[in-house]
Amino acid sequence: HFLAHDQKRKNGDLLERFLEEVNTLKAQNEGEKLWKTLQKMKFGNACIKETIRLFPPLIFLMRAVVQKRVNAGRNNCTIPKGHTVMICNSVAMRLPEVFDNPDEYVPDRWMDDEKRMALARYSFVGFGGGTHSCMGESFA
């Protein structure tokens, strides 16, 4: 959807870049298992990750607090042991203090290793995070 919609924009080249990557990898990896070829798609994977950032498959995450947390989060609040913390993924991954142009579809934000590594841990929680993250993430 996003790739096709981008074609309508004045300088939209996302679909063209995606198809170029597909065709290049297809030619370079002829006879290789499709799954292995798909894993080599840097731009294609960036497109998928950006789509999940904007429209995460999870509605929210819930975690039980197993030990008291002091100075937690941006507001330095205290979270008592036994409480439940909830996060809305679709809101968290559109925070302007975390992502530039958070409401825009920009797959290139995932192409730059330096920018990607500069993101705070768990900035991308499309499939949750930590030991309780979704096993399906590797198939997306």
C-alpha cells in the first residue's frame, strides 16, 4: 500500500527501489531458496519495519512490575512492585522525540546503521521486546 501510494507523489521512488532490489537479488541468487534471498533484502526489510512502526500488529503491551522501579521513564516516576504497566505501541512508535517525521512513511530511517543504533533501546516495539517479544518477528 505505502509503496504504491508513494508512486503518486512527485518524487516517489520507493516502489521502484523495492522492485529494483527484488530483481537484483533474484538475478544474483538464482536457484537459492526464496527465504534466504528475502533475508538479504535490506530495503524490503526496511519497508516492512517502517510499516510495522506505523501500524503495529499488537494493540498494546502489558508487563507486571516484579520489583519497585524508581525514576522510571521520562517523568522519573516510581512504579510500585505488583503494578501493571501498559504501553500503546502505535503511540510509542510515533513520538516526535523518538522518530523524525513520525507520521510519515520513511523506510530509509532503517537503512542508516548509525541512526538506527542511536535509537533508544525499545524505541521499536512492533512485536514487543525483551524475553517476551513475539516469536513471529523473524517471519515479518
